[in-house]
Amino acid sequence: MSSPVPSFGSLDKIYDPAAVPKQDQRYKKLIAEFEKVHGRKAEFVVRSPGRVNLIGEHIDYCGFGVLPMAIERDVIIVGATTDDDTKVRIANVNPKYPAREFDYEGKEKVVTIDSSELEWSNYFKCGYKGMLEKFQLDKPKGLFLVVDGTVPAGGGLSSSAAFVCASALAVVTANKLTISKTELTEIAIVAERNVGVNSGGMDQSASVLSEKDFALHVEFVPKLHTTAVPLPVTSPKLAFVIANTLVTADKFVTAPRNYNLRVVETHMAALFLAKKLNLPAVDTLKEVYDLYYKNSSLNEVEKFADLLKKAEEFYPKDNTNNNGYTLEEVSKMLDIPVKELQDKYMTRFPVQTDYFRLVHRTKHVLSEASRVIEFHKACETGKGESTLKVLGDLMNLSQESCNKLFMCSCPEIDQVCEVARKSGSLGSRLTGAGWGGSTVHLTTEDNVANLIEHIKNDFFRKVYPSITEEELDDAIIATKPCSGAAIYTGF
């Protein structure tokens, strides 16, 4: 049984000490705003953070683990309860999001969520519905709530997961229910699907299960499992800067040539390697790895190196100037008719391509999965500046692989990473799906201000000359690994 969601009476248990004065002001202001809006005293405060993935991109759907951490940016909900009714009255400090009110609809339905509407309160309803479906209360408390979120929406830092997790925790706290961190995570993963997001679980795991000063190794096979990873103690201390490129990829337009295609290519690669290694047909490269090395004495990193070497030997030479294989060639490699391949991989989700780059994708997935293991080990065993170099080098290799082998970078991501490395970043890479979105940079505490200033001047102000100071502050964030979801009692 996992431990309960923690309650903290002091903000330094949640945030890095340097962030506490600013957060203290924020919490006090939010509590005062709550009393002004609802005309009553606040009874509880909960928060749940966004996350950044430090390493391990596009390998979760291949079955391999990833390494995110919770960030300082979060969603806070201040609340009070009533027994007079079961209504929920929810306001947001951001005037962009109008106040809403809805009522409990009974045990069977709980609440109606229209996922076709882009409506901010739907994310609260997800957490509300998930919790009340679990606990089946006859009469949940009526709620008065005010929300403040600092995770930028659409920046690839999981603002939606932070909101759903905080909402679920608010319902638990208001109704004095008992729940473990693992249960909260599992409910939030399923609950977020009510707004049409098919979540894999990394975002909610990082938001709930993270610990202050630790990253989180999230593994998905054979079931969701997390390990707290201590970040090395160095002098000067390490820090991370997150910069959102402000490039958004329209998933509906680009998915057939980007995300959907990559998923198909990794599945085809797994089938090909399984066939060559005389294994049963599989879905993922992780299954190939697990089955083939079941009784091996090699360590994890050696297994990845060995499988990479074998893959390079097995793949036939392509005749397309390194563009990959045609569908007809893949059909022959897998001994599966073209029509069957199309039905299996290109019907449910659209895919558009002339070539399938199985070699590129295999190299990325196996080398990236190995880098996650190496990053985890370096964190646990390393000390001092040499460890920072090791971690930075792994992040830089990850970016190179994302760019050249998985081809999910973009010019703006490459530009931010180049600017950052010239300004004292030890490791810079994209984070999230890529083709836009955010980047993450490893540096030292004493270099944070310098790094942020250079990224602002040499990237943002050049690429976006009309950007405002407010937009800049939203686009670039300094952070350290913070606590996961928590109840705050120090008010």
C-alpha cells in the first residue's frame, strides 16, 4: 500500500527555499481572494505540480521507462465546504476563465462532462467525477473553490494533469476521505480521459508521486511503477531552466506524418527484430528486449548495446538514400502482406509516408532507453561536477538522437538548445513530444540568471520581437524538483 498524500504545514517542504518567499505571498493572496469571492474563511488548500521530462522521449509507448520531475509551477485550489447543498462553485484568479457552478448528479452519473467543449472547469469535473465514482457518497459536501494555476497551458508541462490531480485531491480533502498517492494517481489517469485525453500515466505519476529534490523513474511494464531518483549534490547546486519555444504543432494536421507514423515505425521495428531473433510476434521493442535477454548475464546498458549491434546487422540496406523502406519492402521483411500491414497499422490512426525509417527509430528508442538507465545510475552514484557533465552529455545525446534519428525536433528547438549551451547549459534537449513545445536545460544555480537572460535576448527577442515581458516570464522558467501533490495546512 503506498503512503497517503502528505500534509505540510510549511512551504519549504514543498518548494525550494529560494522560491518560498514568492510562494508565501502567492498563497496569502489566494486565500484572501477566496474570502473576497466567497465571503467565508478558507478551510483547506491543496496543490499539484506540472512536470518536465528530463530524459526518455518517445519511448514510453515502446514500453520503456522515462525520467520526469515535478516542477515549481503548479495548480493550487483553496476551498471551503457546506452541508446545506451539494453544489460546486468554482472561480479562477485568471479573468480569462469565468466562474462556474454545477451540482452533484447522483452516484451513477456524478456530473456531466461535455468533452466536445473546450471548457476550463471540465478539468475540475474530471477529478470530481473520478473521486466520487470511487467513494460512492450519498451526499458529498457542497464546495466553494478558487483556483490558481501557474503551469502554462499548451507548453508541454502537463497543466491539465496538474489541474485534474489537484481537483481530485480537493474532493478527497473536502469530504475527509482517505486515499493513497498511488490510488490518487490511478484515478487521475483514468479521470482525465473524460476530456478526451488518452493519457499514458507519466504526467499524473510525476504530479502526485514526486518528492522534493528527487526526479522520478516511471516504468510502465509489467505495470506502472515509480522510483524516486535523488539528484546529485553538487557545488554549485544544479538547477534546470525550461524554455517554451512557443511553437505549437497542430496534432490533427501533423500526426499522420509525425506522431502516428513514429508509433507505427516502432511497432514494425519490434516485429522485424522479433522475427530475426526467433521470438514470438510482439508489439513493442521492450518485449523484444525482455524476451531475448530473459536469462542473460549482461547488465541493462550492455543489453541495449548488444541489441543495437544486432539490429544494425539484421536490417537490410535501404535503396532510398537513407530514407528508409517502402511499404512493399517492409512487407517482405516482415513476411506480412501489404494489405494486412495497412489494416493493422494505418486504419485506426491515419499515417502518411512514402518510407518507413525503421533503422532510425530503432537506434533512437534503444539508445534513449539506455540513456534513461545511465541517467538514473549517474544520479544515484555520482557526486560533484563530473556527474553534472555526465548528465549534461546524456541530455545532449538525447537531443541529437531526437533530432537526427527520431526527427521530432524543429529549428526553434535546435536554436534554443544552441543558445543555451553557449550560455552555460551543460545539457539541453526538447521535452515532450517535440515538433515544437518546450526545452529543458541543465545548469548550475549560480548561472540561472545569466542563462535565462541569454535565452531571452538571443532567442525570444530575436524570433518574437513583439513578445511582452509577461509572455517572456511565462515562456521561461527556472525550477528544481519539487514535491508532488500535497495538502497545505500552514495558514
